[in-house]
Amino acid sequence: MPGGSAGIREVQRALHFSSPTLAQYHLEKLKELGLAKKESTEYVAIGEANVGVMKPFLRFGTVFVPRFVLYAVLFTILFFFFLSQLGEVTFYSVYGLLVTLIAAAILWYESARAMRERPTG
């Protein structure tokens, strides 16, 4: 469709959709977002989508979660593991606890910030 127009059937075949209705649904969504317009029976691209803003997110079904969440969970689990294995208090045990706690806190903060700033639409 770049530089030209395409009908519903062309889009269906090009994207290997199961039905023309599915292609029409997605074309209408693009039209609603202002990225395409309908001229008679064909759709024309009129804008450019910046999909790069979604790279820091993982998709689970219909939910988008920042990648930071996975790292935050990892460091949180690591912190509690270190805490549970704490025998005697030494410089290294305190250092390990502090590093994992600070890392987890920073990653949880960045996760919350990414969720607040994520694009909607």
C-alpha cells in the first residue's frame, strides 16, 4: 500500500488474513487513527505510524507490559532469596542485599513510569 491504494481483498491476500472482514476491520482502525483514508472501495495510506514506541513493551494477550517489569520481578525475587539465606551479617551480605534492593526499586520505578507514559489508542 505504500505510495498507492489497496482494496480489502488485496490487503487480505498480502497479509494472509483468514477473511476480508478481518482486513476491513484493521483498515477501518487505521482510518480511525488517521493513518489511512477511504476512497470509494480502496484505502490509501496518509500517515506514518511510529511503532518504535512500543519496543520497550511485551504483549501478553491484549495487555502490554514494560520489559522493566520482568527485570524488576527478577531482582525482587533475588532480594528475597538473599534475605532468606542471610546467615551472619557481613559486608558482602549487606552489600548484596543493598544492590538487589536498589536495583529492584529503580526497575519498579521505571516500570511504573513506562506504564504512565505508554501510548494509548
